[in-house]
Amino acid sequence: MNRKKRLFSNRILLELILWFRVLLVKILIRRSQPDFMIIGAQKCGTTSLFNYICQYSTNFKPPLVKETQFFTQNYAKGLDYYYAHFPLFKSPTQITGEASPTYLFFKKAAKRTHLHFPQLKLVVLLRDPVDRAYSHYHFSMRNLPESQKISFEEALEREDKLNFQTYSDYLSTAEKKSSYKSRGLYADQIEYWLEFFNMENIYFIEADELKKSPDKILTNLFLFLGLKKENSADFNNLKKYNRNSYPNMATKTQGALRKFFQAPNQKLFALLNKTYPWK
């Protein structure tokens, strides 16, 4: 069985399991609500962070899958479908949550999340938007046939031609994958979430800071989320996830992106009252 068929079979199996759990949720009236969500940004280290929480917290009960995508792709399936992702039995001292990094980018996700879970704690990872865009591009090209692959410069030009609106929920899947620059306009996205959630409910992490000072960042995050750290956990010796290598970005392209993100980055720094070392 090739990889594509295997992934399709796994998705079908997961969907069957979820709908069986929906029945259990309704019959047992067991609805474990998430205590937190990692909402983005995409290609900023959300997988690594979620895995660290799973590995090093003694009171975290993970969901069935890391990314439920409920508040973007699966909302029409109903709230019990969402509850079915989480533990059916959870003690008051246990914590659960999910990580769907596409949430930050979509307005409807913010409004829907607040409608159902207004006191939810949110975690946002941010990364140099130039590096994020390049990583996003390689991620998008990874599984495409060679005949469909395009250069990074062509991908950016295609995005410009789309006249991409940061929060359009009506774009095709192909166009969503072309949002290399748009998803790096962090301030605009965060401002919309702040229309529904207080700044005190959101924990911000800069990707390079997590790499350089993991013990400090994760200790503070665990405290914020109410997670208990394993006694043997060594936050300074963490496993690296999704480590991919690719050629250096063209100097001209990098310069153009630096110029593009200069003003949006300053807007972000003013919003968070914090400066990140993005050149």
C-alpha cells in the first residue's frame, strides 16, 4: 500500500472511531472540554511544543489527534464531534487541549471558539515571518509531483496575483496553501482574536526563544496552563521534531521579504510591547 492510500485509510479509520465516540459522548453525557488550544502560527513549532506537553506533563490527557481542525474545517459536524476528540473520563486535576495551527489565520475560528469556550487559554507561537514563509513553501511542495512544483519566487508571485485577503474563508484549498506571506502578518491576526479574548488569556512564544531557552519558556508555559512537570523532565535536552533542510533562500528574495514584513513586524512589536530579533 503506497503512502497516499495508507493515509486515506487511516483518515477513514479515525473518522469511524470519532463517530463511535460521538455516540459514547451522547450516551454517557461525558463531555471533556479543552483547557487550552495552541492556535498557531503554522510552521512555527506547534508540533514540537505539543509533543513536549505530551511527554513531560504528568496531568495532561491528550486528545485523539493533535489537530482537530474543528473550528475551521469540521465545525458543521457539531460540538459533540469536537468533544469526541477529548478524553471521555478526566479528573478535575487533569488538563486537556489541542493544537490546530491554522486557527490563528481564520476569523471564524476566533469567533466560534469564544462562542463555546470564552475562558479558554490560548498559546501562540511566532517565528521570523521570512523563515516561516520559506518553511511553509517547502512543506507545500514536499509531496507534489515534480511536474507541479514551482520555485519559491513563483509561489510568492502567485500569491500576489491572488490579491490574498488575510482572513478570507472562501478561498480554495490550493489558494490557502499559497498564503506564504499572509500567514506572517501576525499582528492583524492577533488583533482579531483580541476582539474575543483578553491578552491575559494568551501565551506568546517566539520560536527561537523556545530553542535557546527551553527550560525558561516551558516552565512558564506549564505554569500558565496548569500543567505539572515530570520530576525527571529535562527541558534543556529536548528532542527536535520536523527538522528539514533545504537550500538557502535567494538573497534578493530574502531582501524583498524583509522589506515587506518590516512594517507588519513593527506593528506586532507595538501590539505585544515586545521586540523579537527578526532582521
